Amino acid sequence: MSGDQISLVGDGEWRGRFEKLAQAHGMEKRFIFAGLVSPAEVPRYVGIMDALVHLSQREGLPRALPQALAAAKPVVAYDCDGAREVCREGETGFLIESGDLAGLSARLLQLAGNTACARNSAAPDSGSSAKIFRRTNGGRHLRSVFKTGRRPKPKPK
């Protein structure tokens, strides 16, 4: 995936609309529609993302949000259900009101401009997201899996 491509991971009722929009605007080569991937493949995709945008309104606490934080990726999510428990406004990402397309656009442009939020989320030892996951060996393991997209090799016994 090159830096000018957008990867859409997952499925849902809007996927077909997005594919048609990309095609109608001659941008189909800029989008990768990965579809629904197995849980084992999720770290690989999260590891190559610049940010995670999660706009579901129907999940209590989407797994994708802590997975993004484990990979030190900023998130943009609707401010509903459990998103506020994971996303710290301006530190690990941004929360927007459901359906706020102008707010979504503004936050994505803000992240693209390399704001403090993007830098904090990406910093391996100083960002808020890193602090959440670094206290235990399990936390370090989880961060490693999501940052690299691979499980660490076991240490020889």
C-alpha cells in the first residue's frame, strides 16, 4: 500500500456505496477495499495505518479502538457507547458527533497535518496510548503485535 492509498477494512451496508463513489470519481486505484478480515489479520492492517477511523454506532466498545491504541495510531470515532473510554480527545484521537461529516473532515485534515495528537499517539514511550499498554509484558506483547503486524518470535528456553 502506498502513502496515497486509503484502505477500508471491514464490511457493511456502505461498502458498495463507497466502491461506486470511488469508481464514479475515477479514484478506484486509490482505495483498497479489504473487506472483512480474520482476527489474525487485523494486526497487519492496523500496523500499516496512519490512523484508524471507526464510525460505527452499534458497538459498545469496538475492539478496533484499543487495537489502534496498542499500535500507537490515533483514532477518529463517533462519540457514542464506549469510545470515550478509549479515545482521549486531542491526545489519542478525536471524538465526533454521530453523522458530523464536517467534523470528520476537519479531524482527518488535522491528523494529516501532523498535529500533536498524531505525534503523541505514534510516540512509543511518551504518548498517552503507549502508556496505556506498556505496564505489563502482555501490554508490550500486544503493542508489538499491532505495531509490526506480526507476533514476536518466542524466546529460546
